[in-house]
Amino acid sequence: MRKTAAVLLLLIGLFACTKNTQNALPRTLIAPPEKVLAKNVILMIGDGMGLGQITAGMYANGNYLNLEGFPVIGLQKTHAYNNLITDSAASATAMACGVKTYNAAIGVDKDTLPVKNILEEAEEQGLKTGLVATSTIVHATPASFISHQPMRSMYEYIADDFLKSGIDLFIGGGLKYFNSQRKKGNSILPQLQQKGFTISGIANDELVDVYLGNVDKFAYFTANDAPIPNATGRDYLPQASMIAAKFLNRNRKQGFFLMIEGSQIDWGGHANDTKYIISEVQDFDRAIGKILAFAKRDKETLVIVTADHETGGFAINPKSRKDSIIGAFTSSYHTGTMVPVFAYGPGAELFSGIYENTAIHQKMRQALGFDHKADSTLVSPE
Ligand code: MG
Ligand code: ZN
């Protein structure tokens, strides 16, 4: 009897202790102010770059890619708001703005309402910003980081949104959506110049020859329309990526956000063209190598490499060899398979695990310490 009572007392005591501990917990768990983990974020998107595409590029490259230097790997779910199979507009909007939306939406939600993107948030926090692509710069992926339009095909309206942006650098194709070839009216290049842009392009200068010493903002057009494939001579992406990172990092205290897209891996997938996919993955990986080297020197840059979706249902079929990949396809469109995320640098650990594409936006904000700066009143009210 006494023994039972003692056990009971002990149990009550244990519960009491547990309760006390729980009561005490909120004090000790009050979150410290959100830390700034990374000064700079470079988001690299291989359009249509699933695991098959990466693997083919790797074997064809002597069984090695610079991607292997990334210590943290995760997976993201790419589905759009109303379609399991996303397009590049909905998925780029998910990563840029943190919302699931409909296919073809550029920086707007399911109701076509504009949603602030990470580039705009970075500008508000005083960071420099830039976009680099191997498609036109008004194509769905880069557009979703700078524009707010209901349809991805509204290229000239997307170009107009560059005038509303505080962006510091962009490099890509699509001059015809900015100059006097516009259907909409006059060239908007003079307005870009008024905003402080030095504008150049493949017709005037090679990218490597442009002197950026006293340039405030920089726009470089790599083609009038879409740039050509890597296999037929386009090779600016690694160079442009390096120039962009160095240009945006000139004031070392300021920090920057840069999005770099390997745009044409997707086009190789749509064309069910294994060689096209491989050369574009390898070109993108050379850019990854340049950026990884930059981040290793800089030590304050978070680099994220991912895709917006897989394209083609691309597989490496039997009888393939490292130097002779036999690709097979299930589709000439995108597929719904998850795509990998690779991260390096301060805050990289945030990107391990499986999560929605919208979480990329939240994780970048977290790494840059924006949650605390923007919503300081929301930090742990008990
Ligand atoms: Mg794209
Ligand atoms: Zn596509």
C-alpha cells in the first residue's frame, strides 16, 4: 500500500515536473532575431533539368560534373496550382514569389494578382540584383523574377516591367522586345538608359570586352531573339555568370541576389534530342563551376542549383556507354517528377529534404535574414 502511494507520488511528481518544464519552455524558446546566414544568394535554374539530364551530362563529361561539389541535396515538388504538370512560368513564379499559380502566370497568383518576388524583396533590403539567361530575358523563367503579367506570351509587356524594376544587371537574348522592332510602339532602350543602364550587345561588343569599371547598371543583349544552342556556337553563359557575380559584388558590404538560367536544357527535352540536352547541361555546369569558385572565395554566398521541372521523361536506356548515351523519352512536354536541389555555402543546410517549389522562396528569404527584417513584429510573440 505504502509502496503504491510512493509510486503514485513519484508519478505525480514526474507529471508536475513535466508540467513545470513545459511552462518554463516558452521563455527559453523565444527565438533569437532571425540571423542573416548569407550576404549573397545566387539561384541557378536548369530549365527542364531532371536527374536523367544531369546523369547524361555527367557520364558524357567523363563521369564528372561541378555539381558534385555541392554538399547539400534536396528534392522539390514542382506541381502547379491547377495542374500536376507545371510549365516554366508557374514553377519560376513559385520559386520567385512563394505561391502556387496557374501555368503561364508570370509573377501573379492564381487570381492574376501580382505577388512580390525575391528580386523585389532584395531591392527593398538594399541588395543589388541581376538576371542571366540563355533564352530571351523576357522568357518565362527570368520574367517571373522581374515581371507581373497574366500570360507568359506578353513579351513586350514583360520588357516594360524592366523599366519599373530596380534591377542592376541583365544578360540574355530578346533585344527585339526592347528596341524599335516592338509592335507596341517605340524603343524602350532610351528609358533604360535614363535609368542608368549602359546597354550593349553581341552586335557591338563581345561580353568579355565590355569595361564595367564606371558602369552603374548593365544590360547586355546576347541575341535579337532567342540565343542559339550551345552546340552551334553559343558559349557566353559561364563568362556572363562570372561577370554578373563580380559586377553585383563590387560594393562588398551590400549583398546581392542573382538568378542564372540554363534555359535550353528544356528545349533539348522538348525536341527529344539527347545531344542537345547533354551539351546544354555541360554548358550550364561550366557556369556552375565558375559560380562555385566565386562562392568558395567569397564565403558569404549561398549558391542554389535546381530545375523548374523535368522535360521529356528522359531516361538513359540499356546499351548506353559513358561516351554514347542512348536517351529515351516518354513525352515531348514536361513531366511531373520531382527535381533535385543542390546547395552550397551559408544557409545551404536549409535545402535538404523534400519540399514544395514554393519553399525555395521562403528558404532564400530565411538565408538572407529577410523574415526578421520584414516582419520583426512576428518574431515569437509567445
Ligand atoms: Mg526557362
Ligand atoms: Zn519547357
